[in-house]
Amino acid sequence: MIPKAPAVAAYPAVIVVHGGGWMGGSRKDYQGLQSLLANMGLASMSIDYRSAPLARFPAQIEDLKCAIRWLHQHASEHQIDPERIGGFGISAGAHLTALVALTSGKWNTVDRGNQSSDRLRCAVLHAPPLDFPDWWQTADPQITGTMSPRFMLNNLFGKDYSQAKNAYKEASPSTYAAQAQKEKTPPLLIVHGEQDVTVPIRASQAFVDQLIARGVSAELMRISDADHFGFGSQTRQAVEKIQIFFSQCLK
């Protein structure tokens, strides 16, 4: 989606990555968000990625990185500035976006002929799962069905944590935060509800603390009355925070 005004030769852009527990969701789910970004003067591209359980991890991160490289390669054709491409991930999509931010050069196995950059200038993460081993081991057994962390992770990997500990660790953004380099890690803004029982905010706080300790620009906006969906009573404040963040890092 391209902003209607003001008309410029090349817009900063945001790749929108949908949620859905890695099993569902669609690039069509966030047209409202894309309209909001357009009103901020930002172009946007919402993407799909292969879904579990038919496609196991790392198919999802491979697809996202492929999309980023494609947008870098074709930016000029779509009035986009390739030096100003950010990300906006929601839930499972936020997990994938966080991985992109921390693992440049890894998982670039789809479309090997495209050698364009897989990097983002900055990213907003809404309610991201960041530490799979911890998420599995501390999951509330009363949460069942498609919103159960263990159900989602079993579908994503085809195995539970005890059978695939290394895979769960490798897929966790928290694994890379302790070694993050300031010069190579883009600024990150996490927006997370304190009432989120699906993805507890604890991991987001630990993740941000690790990044800050490494000199990386990272911030957590805690929303006291929000659960896993939306921004609770602070929707206006969250939108303003996101707009300021993108205006600074994509300027």
C-alpha cells in the first residue's frame, strides 16, 4: 500500500508480518494497520508465509527473509527507498520479525539467486514469543486448543520441547540477544500487554534488558490492561508511540 500524500519519489516502507500461531492468519488481515501506516506517510507490504503443520520451522523465517530480499531488489519499481525498510510483526509474526533483526545472513535458503539484503532498518514487535524453551516449560496447562503455547510449538516443530531442545533454542530470538551487536542490530520497539496470558510479558522484558545491556536501541511499551490482542485502553498512546518510532528510524 502506497500513501496517497504527500507524493514523493521513494517512500519509507514497512513489511507487515501477520500472526496466527504460525498455523493461520493471512496477509489480508491487517488492512487497517496498513491504512494507518499510509496515514503516517509509510508504504507497506503485508506478506504470507508457509503455515504449520504442513510446513515446519524454519520454513516461516525462510519465507519472510525471501520477501525482504525481494522488496530490496524491487524497491524502485514500487516507489520504495531500499535504505528505509522497517518491519511490523504481530504475535507469531513478531517472533519472525525479531529473528530477522538478530540473524542477518542466516536462513537465506529460499531464492538463492537473490543476493539482496535481508536486513530491516528497525521493527515494531507486538506481543512476540521470544524464548521458546521458557514458553514451553512455563505454559499454563489450563490454556488449551489453538491458543496453547505447547499446541502451537508442537505444530511448528512437529516435536515437543524434550525431543527438539536445540531446535527450540535456535528458533528463539532470545538466544541471539545476549550476543547482539549494536552496529548490526536495528532499533526495536516491543508493545506488550501485561494481561497477556498467551505470551507472558516476562520474556519481552528480559529480551529488551539483554539488548540494552549490549548497547542496542530497544524499548518495551508495557500496557497494563491489554491482553494478547490489541492495545487495551492505550490504543491512541500506542499508535503515537509507533508513529514516533518509525518517524525517527525511517527518516
